Amino acid sequence: MSGQYWAVIGLLAIAAFAIRVTGLIAGGRIRESRHTWVLDELPGLIVASLVASSLAGQPPATWLAAGIAVGVAIGTDHVIATMVLGMAAFTGLGWLGV
């Protein structure tokens, strides 16, 4: 390998390390501030943003199945039941042609 490849590998390694150190420093400062609640809510916010972005541009049947899954999640507070009934709703709506 030429020196250019090693330079790119080294730069990427430094960037990856810098991202992790920055996250540790920022997390420590947030943990000590009045905004510590953000860290407690972060996992749920990440999941909600991933679900919302995956639903963008989907047909109404997908949105309806997602709504059913949310209802099951609120009613049962059980992850497996939410996944199974959400998939069943999606499959049933597709089978019905909705």
C-alpha cells in the first residue's frame, strides 16, 4: 500500500477516536448540568426518530399497522406482543388489499 492509503487510514482512525472522546466529554458535561433528563430519554427518542423516518413515504396500510402496534404497545407494554400483533396487522391489511 502506498503512503496515501496509510494517511487515509490514520486520518479515519483519528476521526473515530475524536468522535468518541467528544461524546464522552459532552455526555459528562450534560450529566452534570440541568439537562441530564436528555440522556435518560435519548434511547426512546432515537427509536422514535428511526421509526418516523422509516414511515415517511409509506402507504396508508403501513401507517395503520404502525398505529395498531403503538396501541398494542401502550395497552400491553410488551415488546414481543407489539411486534407480533404489528406484523399480523401489516400482513392482514396487505392480504385484505388495504
